[in-house]
Amino acid sequence: MGMVDGKVCLVTGGASNPGLGHAIAHKLAAEGAIVVVTDVDADGAATTAAEIVAAGGLAQAWEQDVTDEAGWDSTLAQIQAEHGRLDALINNAGIAILKTLPELTLADYNRQMLVNMTSVFLGTQKAVAVMRETGVKGSIINMSSVAALVGVPACSAYAAAKGGVIGFTKTIAAETAAEGIRCNTIHPGLIDTNMQRRSSVDNPEEYVKLNAAVPMGYMGPPQTIADAALFLVSDLSTYMTGAQMVIDGGLINQ
């Protein structure tokens, strides 16, 4: 019997491999969840779902732009129609535009706020409404970052959005605790994903430096974040809400 048998879980940003959403979707499905994988990359999301099904799990893939409110409405309506409930939302979709303050444009800033923060508001608001309507004591996981906890050069807009996710999540946790709906954040450090690799694709030496910057000596695999998500979706964390799970190999403790 899996840790999350029968739970209906929506994972956004699940197309990229290696990526956090991809790893989370696989982990939840392996532990018995029914996983809905969404992404603007419909083909990538479909590939993730197909991999899960091939491994014996249950998964569906839908195209979704997490910045579009109507898209959230249709996604959650479809989940209700097909499954009758939503047990967990993992707000994972995100982008990073790494520029120093003089280089950063208003368009860059607004885009990161929209994808990394506004989408979290939309998803959380819609998911909480569904959970309340169906009486589900669900789990909402909002992906933040260690960049919201310490200063990281060229990450000002990204950090602002991810910092907003912290305050937003804590507030929602306070608003929904009495109903048994939990809302927590995960704060990845340097994780070996496609997003992280793109930041050093033209500079292999930088990739080596990034690994060396972590006290444990290496960037974490996406599975470390998936393990945390599994815990937060499972009944092992039913007394945990408004919390920040930092998974960074000791990066911010230096």
C-alpha cells in the first residue's frame, strides 16, 4: 500500500525532465496517487504522464497556462468531473530570469511575478474552493526557493516573487487550518534540473562551481524535492501547516 493511495493530485509544471514537477509526479504516482500533470508544454506533460502509466501508475496530462484564471477554472472543473475531488495541489510551475538590477526590465520583473507568484494565488484560491466544497482536508504545496531566504545576485525579481509565496502561504495556512486544509512551502536550493542547467549551459566551469558551493558538495537531485512533496501530501504531515521546508544541502547555513 502506497503512502498516498487514491489521492488525486494536481502537479503544475510537470513537463521538464529532469525537473521538480516531473520528479514529484512520478513519486506521488509510485505511492498510489492519481496524478494530473499540467504544463504549457502539452507534449512534455503528456510524456511525463505516459512514463507514469508505463510504470504502472495512474496519470493524466493536460495543457495549462498557470497565469490564466480561466485555465485554472477549466482544469479544476475537469478534475471534479472526472474524479470528484482534489486532495493535493502542487504549485510547482515557475521561471527564472537571472539579471542584475541594471539589466532587469519591468517586463522581466512582471513576468516573473506573474508566473511565480500570481499563479500560486490563482491555483491556491481555486483549489481551496474545491476542497471546501467537497469537504476534503487537502494539502497545498507552494514552491518557493532559498533565494527568498538569502540574497542571491541576479535574482531580485525571482526572490521577490518567491518571498511573496512565503507570506501568502502562511496567511492561507492561517485561514484554512480549522478546516484541515494545509498549506506549506518547499524551498529548494541548488537542484540539478533543466532550469538550473540552462543557467550554466555556456559555462561548464560555472556548473562545477555551483556543485562546490553546496556544503554537501553537490547539487541535489530532483528526487529530494519529490520526497518532501510526498511527505506533505501524505497523512504523515496532517499537523503541519504554514511551514517552510528548506532542502538545500546546507547552502543557506554558511
